[in-house]
Amino acid sequence: MKDIQTIPVFFTFDVNYLLAARVAIHSMMKHASRKYEYALYIFHTTLREEDQQSLRDSLKEFRHATLHFIDVRQYDDKISSFGTKAHYSKEIFYKLIAADVLPQYDRIICSDVDVVFTGDFSPVFFMFPEEKFYYAGVGPVENSRMPYYKADFSEAEMAVLEHEIAAGFLLINLKALREDRKQDEIINFYVRNYPRLRLPEQDCIILTCWPYIKYLPVGYSLPVSFYHLDMNKREFYQGNTEFAGDKTQALARFREGLAHPIQIHYAGFDKPWNCFRLTRRKDWMQAMKETPGGLTLYLKLLPWNLLRRTKRYSLKRFLRKTYHKIIRR
């Protein structure tokens, strides 16, 4: 009998994202093709045994998935002096160490946990079989954010940053990273340049790995902010092969991604567990209710999550945003 292909996937998050992780991983496995087996890895430093057991319990129905926890605190000395940056936790750094931590794999998928899956992600694992690349991810739709980089990056770096891929869902070519000894280069760049990196792991990946980057169809990691882009009035970034060329065709591909995403990414400060009027929150809420123990944990954490959200904003800004949301109803 032919061996069943195993698809490895890893996640990295702290204990504050336990609920999100349970929902993300459960929704991923609910939609994943049953033709394959899945080896799921959690890179962590803060998960207690009871936290790990809660994740195991939420995945019991999926006999084609195994869950493994890897304590990666030995890497913390490289980033011990870093403070927090915006809403990013230190765990984003661990996306860069898989070639070292999991030497048994030639390629692997990495996913954030502030996401929900609404389709089968497994085809990504087999993309670009004969092409050289280090990372593959969803590319830029348009480049309105680039002016924010001018103060800290050279023109040459800006030209590379334009090609950036989103780090919420990545296909990583571990074999190529090892063959070219890229992991140490990537880690050292991250450590040296962390203060100026806007989107730390994303900026690091593109600045060290371009041009060996591939673009995935936009639906594989769709930020909710894309639902607010009126691409009829904007120009698609022509450096992204998915949207280069005829605008009518690019619009059709973009709208297809919006209508049928594989993964919805709630990037930014607002999350479906702390913001009641977030775009496509219903998808996450439904997935949360389908996750064993999800609703109980959601209700338990809701007061704390809302408190954290209000503390994040000044009272004036919070009231102003709330007022504008009410009058738009």
C-alpha cells in the first residue's frame, strides 16, 4: 500500500493566544483534505501542560493529525533585549528557525493563529516543485504603505520591500534554506535590524530572501483589510505576478479571493474575540463555536480581552471610534 503523504505545519504563539490557536487549528483541520496526514507543531515558551492538553482535546476528532509541542526558549537569548513592537509578540521571531528546529522536513507550512480557515490549504504544500525559492506567501495588492519606510530604509531596500509577502501563511522551502545556509543570515539580520523593521519577520524575510520568493493566490491568506480596498479606483501592484497585466482579469482574481478565501487573517489590533464589528467576524465566531471547548473559553476570556482592548486605546480615541461606528449603523 502506498504511503500517505504527511504535510507538516507549524504555529508559534504565546499563552494569550490559546483560544485563537484552538480555533485556527481546528478550522484548518476541518477543511483540510483527508488524502493526507498532518504533523502539527507548536513552537512555544509559555504554554503549560494544561494549555497543551486543551489544544489536544480540541483536535481529538481529527485522526489524521498529530500534535507536537516544541519548547524553543533556547533561542530567546538572541532577542532577550527586544521590547514589544506595536501588537507583535516575540513569537514572530520563531517563524525564522524552522530549518534548524525540524531537520526532518524539506518544506513546511507556517500559519498565524489570528486566522480562521474556510477552505482546504493542502494544495499549497505541493506548489513550485521544481523552482528555487525560500518562502512563498500572498504578495502585495497595492503599495500605499511604502512611504512609511522612507525614513529608515535605503532606496535599494525600498525596491526590495515592495515585493513583500504576508507572513500570516507561508510555504517555507527548508531544504533550500539549509543548502544555502540562509537561516543564520536571516536570524542575524532580524537581530541587527529589529528596531527599524515595521513588520519584523515579513520585512526580514523579503530583505534577506529576495528574489527567491514566490507568490500564492490572494485567497490563501486574506487580511480583512482587503475587503475595504476599492481596487476599481486603485492600481494593482504590477510586481505581484498574480495581479500584473490586464486589470479586468486582476479584478476578477481579487474578487474571487474575497469571495472564497482559504484563510481569513484578522491582522492588526482588532481581533474577532475583542471587536464586535470586525469584517468577517461571523466566520471566526462560527468556527469558535464548532471548536470543542471554544465557546466556554471565549466567554471566560471575554471580559479580560475587552479590558485589554480598551487599555490599548486612549479613552478619547475609543469613544470617538465607538461614536462613528454607532452613527454608521
